[in-house]
Amino acid sequence: MSEIGKKIRIERLMNRESRNMVIIPMDHGISDGPIEGLINVTDTVNKVAEGGANAVLMQKGMVRYGHRGYGHDIGLIVHISASSSLSPDPNAKVQVCTVEEVMKMGADAVSMHVNIGSETETDQLEQLGTISRDCEEWGIPLLAMMYPRGKKVTNPHDPENVAHAARIGAELGADLIKTVYTGDIDSFRNVVRGCPIPVVIAGGPKTSTDKEFLEMIDGAMEAGARGVAIGRNVFQHKDPIRITRAISEIVHGRRPVEEALEKLK
């Protein structure tokens, strides 16, 4: 029965026609504080919902303030990992919520963050194994944010490291993987091939131009990604509604970048 629950919930996170996902993470308040775009979470959720996002991702305490205020329904993913930029080790993620809590909120999925290569990697992997077991028991999908980060990781976008991180998430029972784009289609295609579950890309730091940003998304989709999970480049954009529409044109419609840019005019 748990597989039925997972199937129903994961379909709430995607476009039924394209089978792809536009997810907007808004969990930055713990790591970075009340940054631009997340001062009024309700307003931002309404904007990305109007723009056509399939789901938002946030910490448990923000769900009551920010979810589904707009008429358009939107999926909910609750993040259960946390660390702050003020910590002696920001890469040391800890679990701050249980799968049972997430279920009681009516969420569609759980997400957690694992930094492969960090000094606390073993603890985070143990948490991932436990959470994937709990998600299986409750019938709720698990999105694993898998990043190569730590003292031995000189290049967090290295294709081999990214592929390794993504595969670890799949090996330990995740249903979806969020990871960084490697920078080109061929190398990211290898990441996707090496991971038997859907992969979505992170947005990373805010990009300098809309074209550069959309070209990154287009490259990832061409390589076989199943969508995006992008925060700052959406909620800190001058027009979150229009940029979400532009992203959707590429992710769901597979429109060329130049056509997607027209949505910003």
C-alpha cells in the first residue's frame, strides 16, 4: 500500500503531461535568515503558484504561514534538515522534523539534505537511511538533496563527484534527487544515467542574466533531468511570476530558451 501512497503523492509534484517538475525551495530562512524574497512567504508562494510552479519546499514552521494562499493548488514538500551559516560547520546538517510530523501537515513529500564529503557525512547518511525507511512505511516520497561538499571536495560541480552523490541518494532509498548541474550536457547526462530515479537540478547562486539561467535549465533538461528545484533565482527575481512561467516553458513545454525569454517581456 505504501507504493500507492507514494505514486499518488509524487504525481501531485509534477505536470501530468510532461511528467516533469518545477519546485521552488524556500527553506533558506534557517541557513541565511529572512533574505529578500522570503520576508513575506505567503506572497512569494502565491506568485510562484500563479507562475505555474508544481510545488514549493519549506521548513515545517513556515507551512502555516505560506502554503496555498492562492487559488491555484500547489504541491508541498517539507524539508527536515537544517544548519545555519553562523554554525562552525554549516555542512553539518541535522534532522529537525520527523516523517510523521510531515504526514500530519498534509504534505506531498519529504526532503532532506546530505553533504557528501563533509566531516559529518556518516551521520547524515545514517539519517538518510532512517528517513527513507520511514517514508517507505508512511507511503510518502523522499527528495534527497545530494551535494558534494567538504574539505576534500575541491570542485562541487565535478561530474564524477556529482554522479557519486546522486547515486548514493538512490542507493539509500530516495525517490527523487536534487543536485547541482555539472556545467554541460554531456557530463550531466552521465549523472542522470547513473541514477535510476528522477533527477532535478538546483539553481545555485543567483545568476547574472536570465538567459544564462534559462540556458542552464535547458542544458539539464536536454541531458535527461526531470525538472528543477530552484530558489533564489526565482524568489529573488524582479518578477517571480514571469520567471516561473519561463522556466515552465522549458521544463514542461521544452521550448527554446529564446521563446522562454519572451515570457519575461
